[in-house]
Amino acid sequence: MKKKNLLIITTGGTIAMRYDEEFGIVQNDELVEYLLNFPQIRNVADIEVLEYANVPSPYIDPELMFGLAKLVNEKIIEYDGVIVTHGTDTLEETAYMLDLVVTTRKPVVLTAAMRSGTDLGLDGPRNIVGAVRVASDDDARNKGVLVVMNDEIDSARDVVKTDTGKTNSFISLSYGPLGIIDPDKVIFFRDSVIREKIPTDKLETNIDLIRCVSGMDSRYIESSISCGAKAIVLEAFGRGNVPRGIIPAIKKALDKDLIIVVVSRSYTGRVLPEYGYEGGGKSLQQMGVILGGDLRGHKMRIKLMVLFGRYNNPALVKKYLLHAND
């Protein structure tokens, strides 16, 4: 079988870092050269490498994510698939941005490392080889953007980083992985049923994310209003319930036509209009707050950035959110 022609786009992160006695774990310029001469990759596919950035992943902001999405859309035409190496801290957000914006049916795979290049038992090389094997597999087509870590394949929409240091940190808590990477072959168990594509040439980054905690007051929502936020994502308790003290600010924001989307700060599960007391999910929905289903807060923020970039119209964004999964 003819080897696939793949592009690896590097962005930095721990996978591209090494330990320095004076400064700790820092950026390093050796990853591109390493990838170009890594025989385990060359044996799987024909590889070209393109450096998009070389920064720690906390430095990767939505504009850089969006620029990467546009680059993938441009370059994927020339290749059978694309792999992106990335830092783990913001990988979830970048992967989901690409999942929404990149339009190809070809494999697009993100991978990373929890350990730097000088750590004992480093995981970066194995994850890269796994990502190349997945991107070379015909069954990886039309599955959306994938994340490959620790010999597992997850969907960009569902995967979350669950631990600060373990190599098995990336998990799809609610639904499990799409597949695994065994020594003899790549195995897909399932597809991700919920798939959205929102092509856009622009991005609106003025979207706020506020996490609810017990006894909180209105100051954070008031700040979002005064700073001209286009929308607010509220990470609420449980099924989508918020403290009583922020209700006046929610009403004020809605009166100013801000979109407020409620998701849960819980690790799994959907928000639902079950509780009718003031601040309960049902009462919030009756006020005009949108319930955000099972999407986690940081990913809902990315989705709103893309939606406002595409439509630039709160009414159309609200209509999309209310009817996207009908």
C-alpha cells in the first residue's frame, strides 16, 4: 500500500521543550529537525514539517488558534492528512476551534506530550507516531478533528485534560474514546454523532466565561457588561442553576441583548430546565438564558467566538444555539 503524504504542523508546547538547569522546562528548537529524521514516522508515511509557532500553549490565544485553522484549511488540499503538535494546556480549545472551522473530510489530528523531551519515560515520540498512524488510516476520514494521546483516539468536542501531569490525562469522560492504537493496527469503535461545522472568515474574541461559586455576587457579570462583551458563558452548578446574588446582573445583561449561555461546571452531563426556583435552570430559561447542553464552558466560549465571527448578529447566534441540535 502506498504511504500517505502527511503534513505535521508544529506549534510548540511541552512536546517541543527540554529541561534547562537554570530556567526549568523551556522552549527548544530541535523538534522540527527531530521529526524530519525520525525513522518510526518515516516508515509509516511521507512527512513534511511546517513550524507555525514555537510557544508554550498558555500563549496560544484564540487568534492564533483561528490562524492555525485557516492554515490547515489551506494546506490540507495538498496532503492526505494533517497532524498538529501542540501544548496540552490549551489543546482542548485549539482542537475544538479546528473542529468547528476546518471543513475537510481528511484526517486532522492533534497530539501533544505531558512530559518534556528530557524527562524519563517521555511520551511525545509515541504520541507523534500514534498521530501519524491515525492520520494515515482510511477509517480516520470524516470523523472530525481527532486528538491522539496515550494510544487513544478522542473527538475534539468531547476530550478534556483531567490531570496536571499524568500521561493518560486526556479523556472523553462522558462517552469514552473513539478508538485505540494497537501495535498491529488502528481500531475505531464508534463515531462522534454530534458534529458541527461553522465556516467563518472572522472571529469575535470578546466572549466571557464566568464560573459560578457559592455566595458570588454580580461584580463579574457587571464587568462583562461594562467591557462590552458580546456574550457570557456561565458555568453553573449541576443541571444549570446559579446563585441568587447574580440574578439582577443576568437580567441587566439580557435587557442589553447580551447572550448568556449556561453550561455546567460539573465534569459530565447536560444542563436541563428542571428547577423552577429563582436561579434554577427552568427560571433562567424563562428569562431568556440559553441552556448549552453538554458542552463544557471553555469550549462553549470558543463556539460563541466562531458563531459571532460568522454571523455578527446576536439574533442569528441565538437562533443557531436554540436550534442547532433540533
